[in-house]
Amino acid sequence: MATASELDAESKIEIKASDKLEWNQLENKIIAYGDSVVKSSFFSINANEIVGFYQGQIGQGKIQRLIANKNAVFETSQIIINSNFMNYNLVKETLLVKGDNISMLSNLGTVYSQNKLLYSKDEKKIIRENNKIK
């Protein structure tokens, strides 16, 4: 298991991978392969591959964006979202989810989408395409 941590003023973000972690310093990104997990005190993301884009130096930078591919799950204390692709912008606190059979579970109910779902934490809204609500 490979592990990397990035610190910022608000939280520590830890990235783990079962296969390997790869850093590309020229592009300021880290790639986790295999059963990958990103954890902070506010959220967690699990997927087969996670790419993190950061600002600053490795180990002292701030993660700006996370892209999760294949079997992606985003979880907070209030919601769980499942899909094949997720793009989480930590600066804007928006999560763009794409793929077939997207589901978002919360204490308010379950939302399904067949193509795309956009969740905005700050605006407290969900935008979905080809949807079903249960």
C-alpha cells in the first residue's frame, strides 16, 4: 500500500493506493492506481484510479481537484454518490459525476441519473440529466 499526504490550513488529505502512487511534478499531479482511497476529515473517495491535482510542493501543497475513475464512490457524513467518473473541485466545492446508473443517497432520499449529476455544496443544489427520484 502506497500513501501520500497533503496538508492545508483546513484539513489533511491522505491518498492511498493498493498498486502504486505516481507523481508528475511538472503537471503538479499525483496518480493512485489500484484500490485507491482519498480521505479527509470532510469526505472520502474510493475508486480504481484517482488523480489529484495540487498547488505547491509535494507533501506541503494543497489539493485543488480530484478525478476518480472506475467504481467511484464519494462519501460525506450526509451523502453517498456512486458512479464511474467523478471530478471533485475542492476550491469551488463542486462534484461533477458522469456515467451510467449514477446514484446519490442522502437522508432526504435517493437521486438517480443516467448521464450526469452536478452537486454543489456551497449552493446546496443538485443538477441532473436523465433522472429519476425515489
